Amino acid sequence: MPQQPEPRVPDAHDHRWRAYWVCVGVAALTIMDLTKVNVALPSIESALDAGPTQLSLLVSGFVLAFGLTLVPAGRLGDQGSRKVMFIVGLGLFAATSLACAIAPTGEVLLAARLLQGVAAGIQMPQVIGMVQQLFQGRERGAAFGLFGATIGIATAFGPTLGGLAIAVGGPEDGWRGIFWMNVPLALVAIVFAARLLPPRPPGPRARISLDPVGVSLFGVAVAALMWPFLLTTGSPDDDPARWWTLIAFAVAAAAFLWWERRYEASGRAPLVPLALFSLGSFRNGTLLAAAYFAAMPASFLLTTLFLQQGLGLEPVYAGMVTIGFALASAVTSWVGGRLVGRVGRPLVVGGILLLLVGFGLLVLVAVATPPELTPWVMAAVMLVGGAGGGFVIAPNQVLALADVPVREGGLAGSVGQLGQRVGTAIGTAIALSLFYSTVYREQAFERRIDVFHDAYAIGMAAVCGLLVVALAVGLVDLRQRSAGRRAEPDGPGIGPEPDGPVPA
């Protein structure tokens, strides 16, 4: 049966690219906030006399609040108005950034930072849903290509921007500039969002239903899964009792799945339609993205730690080493978004292989080059990894959402984002624990630089292992797509999907 075109939002055609750049700019601002705070932790510790737990929660608490909010916010945006949810999230992000900037104590800063994570979780699902709503076919691939390029740049430039803010503002108060810069940017974005973002597409409105029991079980499951990983540092002082929360995760996850099936069978809209995961493209794309984002932030963090603690570089210069990755991934994300409609999943598989080559070279030059040359050579090698990374993010996003109806776009995007946040928490915990456990174990027996050579190599080996998992998922998806094409030689490719129910 021929597919019907997606409903077009009235008068969105003339303004959709301007609306798109508003959404992508806010997404970049949000993702940058995940990375730029890392370099400010020593300054915050000195200025506010913050303890180790508070410092850890400034990063991990933001990620946890972000992850807990994603799926309910995505559901609300799909059922109601993505534009309204986007503006609400932006307003809260501006207010909480201001609260962080003027925080007089570590406790106030932590509370504001947690609410900032909630704000990020409200606005991010609307970005993916809005791209689904505005574009279709090859144009959607190009849109996600530019989206991936922008996010890649934001991720890599975050530490550099944070380091610059500290250099300009000084070691005591420079960290406040990291939050101050969000306020005017968010306020300007609110003005443009109100003018340019399209309203809810025409058609019957579904009754707003958030499935409160499902939300509660979902929240317990996500928090219990992420918590032990967020508190893993590799220090001998890590409390082993934290792993007991994984039992709570297993119980809550089983209860959530049971409840969602029961809730949907009663004719009501569940928090997460489980039929989404019957779509092989969405399921495989989400798993691949989770494994990829388990590896990538961990690789940036390990590289920064090695450069700062092992080689003694200042934060701003350590952050600059990753600029080559950002620039290369920006180019290949844009190219990949345009090629994915013709090449498909092999493009992603090739990108992961190139990324593995780049990371292998990165470890080699970190260990084998003279310390005074190491940052320069690592910066050059980052171009190889960045070229591979760009062929993964945007094309995988297009492939994962290709069969998802527009009306489920925000929810599907939020589930994918949640997978990325959980992956980041797990990957960072694995890499950090291996890095620091090596430092603690060897520092009494080896020279300083040799200790960090070993720690970096072992941590990056774990990163490469996570990329191999992503590669395996990509190969499985490639085989399944090939089998599907043989079964349906005239079946549809990447393009507009029907806005009907998700197939069971």
C-alpha cells in the first residue's frame, strides 16, 4: 500500500529552516553545558569550599535529572505542543542558569544545577520531535546531518569555553561566567522560538495522559540504574554498597514493563509504547547510539585528564586538543546526513571502524611521543577520529527514526536521548574507574608520566571495547536490513513515513 505523505504544518515551509536553527542552537547550548562545567570543578571547590560529593553531583546529578525528565517531557510534547514545552524548558534553563551563576554556597549551586538538568530534559526531546515534524525524506537527512555537526562542535568546544571563562574571570569567580553566558542566550532563543517555531500540527488532539504510575516506576528504574555508575570514581574510597541499587533497577524495570503492557491493553496511552521497540531500525539505532555515547564522552574526559594531570596542561589548552575532532566531525556529519539516504547503515559501520583506528593512533602517540610534542600530535590525530565520529551520529539518527511516525517523534527522540545519557553514565564510570584505579595502583612503583601512560591506555581500551559493541550492533542491523531488502525488493527506503500507529 503506498505511503501517505506526512501532514505539513501550515506556513511552516517558509520559516522551517529558521525554526530548525533555533532548535539546534538550543540543543548545542544544552549539550555544551554537559561538558564545560567539568573544567570548573577545581575552581568551584576552592570558591565555595564544596566537598567531593557535591562536586560529583554537579556533573552526575545534572545527567540524572536530565535523564529522568526526557521521556515524560517527550510524551507531553507529542500529546500537546512541542513549541510550548520548548519555551517552558528554555525559560527554566535561563532561570536556573542565573541561580547557578549567583549561588552563594555549594548547596544552592547543587540545587540549581539539578533543576537545570530538569530544564534540559524538558527542551531536548522537543528538538528531535520538531525536526521530525518540519522535514521529511532526504531533507530530513540533511537536517540531522547539520544537527550532528552542531552537536559535535558543542561537545568538543565545551571544555575550551569553560577554560576560557575561568581564564577571563579568574580562579575564584571565573566559573560563574560558565553559567552567566547561558542567560542572555536562552532569553534570545525564547524570543525567536515564540516567533518562528510552528504550532501543533492540525488534527484531533489526544487527551493529555502522563501515566503517573508508569512515570513513577520509570523514574525509580532509571535512577537505580544510573546511580551506582554516577558515583563510581575508581578511588579506593568508592562505597561498594552502591551496586545494590541494581537490584532495585531490575525490580522496577520488570514492574514498569508489566504496568505499561497492562496500561496499554486498557486502551490508554502508555508512557513508552513498547511497540516502538518492535521497529528494528529504532531498536538497533537506539542501542548503537547508547554504546557510542558510552564511549565518546569518556574518551574526551580521559584525554583531558591525561593532558592536565599527566602532562600538566592548563584546562583551556587541554580542551583545545579536541577541537580537531569537533571540526572533522562537523564536516562528516553534514556529508553523512546527505549520503545516508543512498548508503544507509554501511556508512555508520565505516564511521565506527575509522573511529577505532583514530583512537588506536591516539593512544599510540600519547604513549610514544615526547611529552612536549604529545598535545600537538594528539590534536592532529583527533582529526581522524572526528572524521569517523561524524559518519556515526547524524546518519544513525536518521536511520533510527526513519520508520517512527511523526506523532511519536518527540517520545522516540527522548528515549534515544535517555539511552545516550545512560550510556554516558556507564561508559564514564567504567573508563574513570580503570583510569584512577591504575593511578592508585601504580603511582608508588612507576614514574609519574609512566603511570598516566598506563592509565590512559587502559581507560581507552575500555572505550574501544564500547565502540566494538556499537560496531556489532551496526553489523546486526546491516544484516537485518539486507534480509529485509531481499524479502521486499521494492520496499521503501529512507523517506516519509505514515503518521499512523506504530506497528506491533
